[in-house]
Amino acid sequence: MKRESDSAGMQVQRLRLAGPVCLLRAGSGEGGLYMLLEGSGILHWGQGMDSGLGAGPGAVMVLGRTDCVFEPAGGRAVLLGCRFPLEMLSEAQKGRLFGSGKPPLVLMGEAAWCKQINTLLELLADDWENADCPYRLYLSLLIHYINRQADAQSGGGSQPRNETVDKICAYLIANYNQKLTLGGVAARFYLSPYYLSRLFRRVTGQSIVDFINVRRIEAARHLLETTDLRISAVAEETGFSTTAHFRRVFREQVGVSPVQYRAVHRGGKS
């Protein structure tokens, strides 16, 4: 399903994908912000589409000035986001996120940040058909939170990009619901567990365990909101080895238990 408006040239889209889709074209003068609500996949960009970054539940893709194609893993995914003329942004905003030669970003923040972005996009989508929709305000708020996360994820620009870590992130995002171990991931990429642990934290600012758990909890929140699966089944579906471990990590990240979260987000029905 897709809903669009031509107000100021901005478009709001909710996309249910059954295959690859072109999200942005080079030379269009547009930028794009898309959040992955369901599924996982790879964002490809450039003329040859030979560059790619992994994206999983809760990831936000920041696109601009180049061809961008999202390829869902398993053939299905749900995206919510918008495209907008870059002229809607200030020069500082354009240069920071959408400057010439800058590659797309895939931002993967903590649960609270994911919730902020999701809430803003849902409000924008719900309000879009209204004549007085403050779309510029929504866009400014989205850019504000995205800039903050981009700074946090890059360490203020001081941390290097690393192709090996990008590939590891893509693998972890696509396989977050599997029984992953540090040793197993290290062996897959021909690294020692010790070196992988240090490299991953240096580049991303997170441990591998924390990175995986953020993805798992975001997926678990979606299941709690949209299904009647038992808590133990949600834990198993999202890759946790035990229900107790799932409950502990969920409370640490979200602030409430899975049962409480479901009660609030499903009108008291569990």
C-alpha cells in the first residue's frame, strides 16, 4: 500500500515489498528517509549496485544523490518513510547528510531512538491527507534525531568505516533470530573472537551482543504488538535462548516487561 502527496514535492510512502524496489534515483534532487518496520535486507547503491549495507527491523535508511535499491531478505519487508526535495533542507543539513559524494547511511539505534523515529513517521503518515499537515516540522524533527544518531554511530566522525564490519553487520541483521555466538560469527569471517570483538566495538561503538539484542528486541516489540504469540514463543522467534533471558533484556531496553508492553500496546488485551 502506498499513500503520496505532492505538497512541496514531498512524498510519504508505506511500502509492502515482495521484491527489490528502487527507493531513490540519482539526479532527482531528492533525499529519502525510510524505516524498516518488518523484515530485513540489503540497501544497494551506485551505478553498479556493487555497494551494500544490511538493514534489519528498526533500521533507518538515509538516502540522497545516488541510485538506491532495497533488496529484502526472503523477498518480503515493510518500509515506512518519505522522499523530499533537498531544497527543503538548510545548507548545513544538506551537507551533513546529503552532500555530494556522500554514501547512504543505515542507522541502527537504541530502542528509544527507534521508537522516536517510528512515532514521527506514523504521525506524518496519519496526518498527510490534512491540508494543514506541518510536514516541514515533521521533517525537521526527523533530521534532528537522525543527525544525533549519525553522530553517535560514527563517534562524531572519528571512527573509521570498515568493510568487514559492514559485512558482519549485514550478516547479523539478516540472521538476528538465529542462535548466534561470538565464536561462530568470528569463524564465519575468518577472524579470532578477540580481534572481532575489539574491531566491532571500535567501529560501531557497540558490542556484538548489544548490537544483536537491539535488533531482537525491536522485532519482539513488533510481535508483541501484532500477534498473540506466547512470550516464550516470541523469545524463540527472535533468537533468545531462554524466556528468562528475553524478559531480562527486554526490560533493560524498553523499561517494562514483555507482558506489560503488550498490555499497553494492545489496549489491555494480552
